[in-house]
Amino acid sequence: MFALPQKNFRAPTTCLGPTCTQDMDRSHGDDLEGECSRKLDQKLPGVGDPVMLSSDTSYLSSRGRMIKWFWDLAEEGYRTYHMDEYDEDKNPSGIINLGTSENKLCFDLLSRRLSQSDMQWVEPSLLQYPDWRGHLFLREEVAKFLTFYCKSPVPLRPENVVVLNGGASLFSALATVLCEVGEAFLIPTPYYGAITQHVCLYGNVRLAYVYLDSEVTGLDTRPFQLTVEKLETALREAYSEGVRVKGLILINPQNPLGDVYSTEELQEYLVFAKRHKLHVIVDEVYMLSVFEESVGYHSVLSLERLPDPQRTHVMWATSKDFGMSGLRFATLYTENKDVATAVASLCRYHGLSGLVQYQMAQLLRDRDWINQVYLPENHARLKAAHTYVSEELRALGIPFLSRGAGFFIWVDLRKYLPKGTFEEEMLLWRRFLDNKVLLSFGKAFECKEPGWFRFVFSDQAHRLRLGMQRVRQVLTGKSQVAEDPHPSQTQKPSDQCSSAELLKLCFSPGPPSPIKQN
Amino acid sequence: MSRRSDTLPVPSGQTRSQVLRDQSIYTQLLEVMWHLQQTMREHFVQLMSRQGLLQERRHIQAIREQEALLSRLLCQMINLLQSGATSGLEPQPLSSEDSRGDVRYGQGTQLAGQPDPVPQLSDCEATFVTRDLSNRGTDISALYWSSFQDYNAYQKDKYHKDKNPLGFINLGTSENKLCIDLMAERLQESDMNCVEEALLQYPDWRGQPFLREEVARFLTYYCRAPAPLDPENVVVLNGCCSVFSALAMVLCDPGEAFLVPTPFYGGFAFSSRLYAKVELIPVHLESKITAINTYPFQLTVDKLEEALFEARLKGKDIRGLVLTNPQNPLGDIYSPDSLMKYLEFAKRHDLHVIIDEIYMLSVFDESITFHSVLSMKSLPDRNRTHVVWGTSKDFGISGFRFGALYTHNKEVASVVSAFGYLHSISGITQHKLCQLLRNTEWIDKVYLPTNRFRLREAHKYVTAKLKALEIPFHNRSSGLYVWINLKKYLDPCTFEEEQLLYRRFLDHKLLLSCGKAYMCKEPGWFCLIFADELPRLKLAMRRFCDVLEEQKQDLIVKQLEDAMRE
């Protein structure tokens, strides 16, 4: 029964082998973990170097040691933040988290809905081994839901749906079944940085960046605009470096830009991908969090004709749009049966409880509640919170980007960095943290220009007010610090290490981490 | 912008891209052929070279890798030839234009452009030649389909006494369906339904602290740990196969291996291979009783030593030993003495030991005491002993997706947590699990006695049938299964015949597992899961008897024919 592909088992292409270490090392060469490792290296010889690392811990495999190395950075950050988490009563001087992209505005609505009697259903089939693609009743509901909310011209089909325990799992599974070890996806930056780990941990797949910049010139009509020319250039560069690119990842609505792609743009990117036979993973996890009515959001599933439907794979989840990141529910929609089947083959490892599947089906089915209660209220609250933060920023004379989608504002703090370096960005971020407000800095999103920060505004008013107050304190007191930097803070190697420690705080691979989650 | 996209579907553009596409296929083909040539040359050089004994291991490894590469390259060539051939014959571009709602795009889309006379490949083979997946993606799909197609058939055509009386009955998947009534009732109690803000937000990826504390308490109590277990040593993931997959990732590098005594639950072979690319090397046990084999399928340290030695001789890097206790499918329980010996063996060779105790509360023979490895006063190698437990079997809730790792090794616990976000459990489910495990009174007074009683009854029913049929079997004490010997129905006694008999059960809408799936060395063994409700079990056993009767008749005819011929 388990005999079939045995002959391929040891094929070098599927082996991480000793090359794994090199691959990972190389693949992270120019991103943050790599940078972090180099910095650590200067201070603590041997610790940052995975090869040397291997000698002193005896229980793990070499890939295990690599993973440990990354994870320890994350753990430390996680602990630091959680040791001093803000609590209105218990720890009013604790850290306010405007760094994690979670919607904390609608818990009241959700808890009421999830406590209704229809959610408490238990039946035998829900307690037994499921269809690994997800229970059929749920896939049917997902297909109907997406047909409706993505405005699909034709009814979407349940057999094209695969259900998993979260977007991270879906990225991991897609990376594994679409790419070989060391191959890559193109991704426009700034982007939600945790994807790096999602595709790397099991899949050992890397990301090739399409760097966007804020300057509006020539063909660009707005900051950080993605164009086909930029995609072409990035693809060429990747090839010239010997990196095989298998696909393109698009996040729409965009994280962290809070913008959406027009249908024409989407179409162009898809045609580009088709031209190069690239898969396109479109992450639409914020599709219902477009709170500004003037923003015309178009799901890729709404297009009349997909240029390459067999290579277009759509992701959606309840984490953001329904403010339930702890529920662990995500879904893939793809017309490619092979891809759906291959992802489903990995679903043994990414399954979710039958009872939760039932609850999700009930939730998605309840169109009345979604349309009349949840979405209007959620959008109104998002808008109010957004208005508050953007007005605060305007009052401070700080430029920002945000067109009314998502939970965040992409804030331009470049004028607070006299030299315009990432070290300064880090120091500023540290100042915020010292003043007990946690933000995400641009480097975490692979932003090319130092000085950009992501502010998450989808939090309760009292926390948001306090958070913005702390931000204001830092920025208004900032000039003095910028003019008079402590030499020790930027020069000495020991302080390079301290900025590496800061990196640890930021580049944790997953959600408990203060910053790097979606 | 829009103008450009308007011009896109014009035929001339398509033709051009078609030409480019074909060209690229031929270039790729040439590339692959060149590669193939290179590899073959290297392969022959490697085969002819003789190296010292020290090099032997690496030598074998290299040969094996080259062979794998050769087959991979051939496979790629076939793919390319196929896509090239199809595009050559097909006037329409085969790379799909919008197909939504298009009926043609049903099955095997990668063959959409294939001319009719070419026979359609079966699902499994079709998956194998897809162009859209990576090689490993293709492997994963193929492995999955080859192993689970019957299970999927069952999922689509399940028996129901009114709605689908002719559907499949599954005595092949190890699930406890006897106490679903109790569980459903328990899960509907008010303490189960809690929606707190923290449960809906990003969790601690090792598992919510409240659940890890409860798991530690639960295991301390039911495993009779000499000292309270530490919640910090617990990692909670969505199922034991996830735990196993993560462990395989962090303990082994690709191509390295674990030892497993066989027959052995095949699902783990999966977990180690799909993502982690870790191999399982069988320690073959035998059914025959001999001087060294005091009972059937006995695991001894000698056999472990021998298997380890042989594996190392073949150049395998063995990183650990996997034990299931109570055993699946044998139902045996290791005595504390033998357990200690296995652990000492592992320590001697610096091997990790992963102990799967997922059936620990399913010991239905009251005269037998199960000893968890966590009950030992001192472990030979604490830092290399990792215990896995989950609720799927003992509480019959495989659909809950919950598995826990307990390890004294903080390093391992911490690295396995890195996989937490890929194997996480819903906060709402974590709450339910915590409530379930916390209520030891219900577990001790209601659930466990009932469960054991029902398991015993079902076991009694099935084994009585087996005795009547004079079918030898194993397991009188624990688990959800009996391990049965159907050798007398196979002539000749081969794995091919075993497979045919398995098919015959399937034809009668009965799903069993055959010994091959458990990596058993001897053909003719089957695993039969008895933990099902009596009406279904009765019908299943009727089908079972029918199949064997049919098989027997066939055997008689065959023997007669053979006799006539002679």
C-alpha cells in the first residue's frame, strides 16, 4: 500500500540533506534573519553560524538546529512582549500592541453569534475522521460564500475547495506542492513578512522580492505601485541569480499598504504570470475588511476570464474578516484538481476539528447576520478607528498611506530618521517600545526604504487612544534624540548586538510574536 | 492599461505564445536529456569504482541517489514529451483559457488537450504526470492516493442502515465508534461552550497554557508519573501525525531513518515521509514461536541490535526508535522490564525513542496493567525519550484533531513548537479538550468503565466469530483491533494474493487493512477494527464470512483444477 513512489524517495531534488543548511543560509542571505545572524555573529562567534551551532547541541538534526535557531529568536521576542502586556486593570503601564494585525473590534458580535444554539451541534460524523479536504457541508458553504462575496460570474464548486487550519498552513502546503526545495515565489514588497517562514519551514521555498518604492514617478500613479515592468525585472534578476521562480504571491487587499488592486492591474499581473507559466497565489484574507465604500475591491474570483485558471489559487480565511485568528480556519480555492488534491494530501497535518467545521459552516451560511449585523457594524467600527488614528497622524503632520482596506495604516516616519538608515528605523522602533507601544517597522515587511511603520488600528478605543498618545510622546520628543544620538547606540559592536536583539523581537515566525504576524 | 488587456485574447498572440511554449518544451527536453546523459555517466563511474570500506556507505548512498535522479529525469522527460505531443496535435492552445463552468474541465485537467485515441490514465497515474506540481508535490499526491483511495471511496459511499444499506463498512480505520453517544452528550454540556476573546485570538503556538497544564495533570494521573509532569514539557498540536511529522523534522535530516518493529501502524510511515522525508526501517518480527521468540511477534533487544546493525551496514543513518504501546495492531503491552531494555538499547546507541501511547486508556482486559513510559522512576535517557498521546483513540474523537507531545528535552519541545502555527488547534477546541480532560470524575466513573465494557463486548463478539471460522488472531487485551491470520485462504501465500483477498473484501463493501500496510513481513495477516456498533459490526462480519466462503470455494476449485492437470 505504501509502495508506489518509494523509488523517488531519495531523489536529491526532494532531499534537504546537508544542502538544506546551505540553502537556507543562502536563501536568507539578504533578508532579515540572515542579517540578524551576521550581526549576532560579530558579537557571539559561533552562535549565529548554523554550522558551528551544530557542534554544541546534540539532540537535534541539522535542520532541527536551524529551525531552533530561528525559533529561539521568536520565543525571546514573544516572552519579552508577553511579560509586560498591557491590561487596563492589572498592568496599565504595560505594552500596547499596535503591531499585530488582529481585529479586536467585534468580539461582542462574534461571541454572541458563536454562543447561539445552532453552534453547539454535536454529531458522530463530526467526531470521526473527516474527509481531509474538509467536510463536504463546509466546502459547499465556502463555495457559496465565495461565489456571493467574491461576486463570481459562475457558481464556485465545492470540489475546488480545500479547508485547512489557517493561512500559514495553506502557504506551507502550496509551497511544498508547487515548488522544489530552493525554488522561489515572487512577492512584491512591502509584504506580510511571516510568509517567509510559512513557505520555508517545511517547504524550504524562498521568496524573490519585487521591490516597490514610495516615489511617484513616470508610469507609477501612486506610491508602492506594482507594475508588470517591475515584475519582469524582478523575475529576470531572480533568474540571473540562478533562482528558479515558480509563482507569484499577491496579497489583495494588500498588507501592509491597505490598498487594493484594480481589475485591470490584477488582469495584467495574471497575464504576466501566464506568460511565464507562473502560479499565482492570491491571498484575499482581508477581502471583507474593505471599510471605505469608495474603494472598489475586486476579488480575483470576480474576473470574467482568468488568464490561467489552472495556475490561479485563491486563499481566504476567517482570521481577519471575522476577527478570529485563534479559530484556525482557512480555505483554498483552485480549479486545478492536481493542486487541490496535492494540498489535500497534506491536510492530515493541517486538519481542524469537525465541530469547528460545523460552526464555520453555520457562520458562513448566515447571510442575514453577516450582511445586516456583522459587516455594517464591523466596517463602521473599523472606519471610526481608522479615522481616529489617521487624524492623529495628520495632527502630527505625518504622511501615511491607507485607502480604507485592512486593519492598518502604512506610516511614513522617514523625516524622523536623519540618516535614513535601517539602524535608525530600529532605534525609533525601540523608542516606541521603550515607551510601551509596539509597532511593526518597515524592514519586517522587506520595505526597501527605511522609515516606514505599520500601525494596526483595529483595537478598542481606550487602548488605541493610549497607544497613539504614547506614539505622540515619542515623536514629539524625537527631534532631540535624533540630533543628539548617543554615540554608543550606533557605533559599538555591542550595540549592533543590541539591535540584533531588537530584531529578535520583531522577526518571530508566528503570531504570539508581537510584530510579524499578519 | 485596459487596452493592453483587451488585446490579450487575440488569436495571433496565442499562436505566438504557443510557438514559444513549444520551443521551451523542446529546450527543456534537451536539457533533461543532457542531464540524463551526465547522470548516467556518473552513475557508471560510481558503479565501477571500488572504494575502501569506510567509503562504502557513502558509495551506496551516492548510487542510490543517482538511481533516484535517473528515474526522476526519465519521469520529467515523459512529462515533457507528453505535453509536447499534446500541443503538437492539438490546434487549440492547451494552456487553459477560462474554464469556469466549463464541463470539459472535470477530471485530469492536465490531460485536457490529449487526443481521444490515447487511453485516459487513471487518477493516480494522471496525478503522476502533472505539469503543475513540483516533483515532491507529485510524490505526495501519488503516495496519498495509492494509500488512501479506498478510504476515500468509503468516505463517499458510507454505510447507513436506512440511507445507504449497501455502502462501505469500515473495519480498516482505527476508530472507536462505541462511545460516541457518551462523548456527544458530554460535549453538549454547558461547560464546553465557551467563547472568550483569548480563544479567538492568536494562541500560544505550543498550545494554550490552560490546556498544557491540563494535559500535564492528566498524564501525571493516568500514566502514574512518579512526579508531577511539567506543562512546559507539553506541546499540543492538531493530531498525533502532526506531532510525529514535526518530531521527524527536528530529530532527523532528510534520508535519515527511525527503526520500527513491524507489524506497525502505517500512518506513521506517512507522517515521516510526506513532509520530513524520513525513512522507517522495519525490525521484522515473526509470528512463529521459537526458542528466542517466546510469543508471536516478540520484540527483543537482539532483534533491535540486528536491525540496527544491518541498517547501518546499508548506510542508513538511524536516529531513533519508534514504539507503540499498547501495540497497534498486535494489542500487546510491553512489560516494564522489556520497555526498560528497549530504552537501554536506544541509550546505548544514542537513539531517540518516540513512544506512542495513544491506546493507553483502551486496555479493556482488567487483568492487564499498562505501564506508561512516564511511570518509570528513572528513564535511561530522559532527553531522548518523547511520548505521544492524543484523544483520537482513547476518547473516540479522531475528528477533534488533537495530539500532545511530552518530552523532558526542552530543546525538542521548543523546536516542535515552531511547527505550532502550521499544526494549530482552534482556541474553541482547546477549551473543549481542557474541559474534557479536567473532568476525571466523569472519565473514571462514566466514560472509561463504559468504554472498556463495550470494547470487551465487541471484542468478544468478533473473536467468537473468528474462533468459529478457525481463524487465528492476536490481541486479547487492548486497542480497537484484532490482528488476524488469513493465510489459509491464500494459495500461494503471497502479498499478491493478500492484495486480491483485500480487493475481494472491498468488492463486498468491507474495508479491512492488510498486513502489507502494516509493513508485516509475512503475507496473509489482516487488521480488523472491532470498535464499532453492534448492528454494523454484525453486518460487517456477515460480509466478512461471505468473502471467506467465496474465497474458500475458489481455492477448492483451483486445487481441483491443479489436481486434474496433474
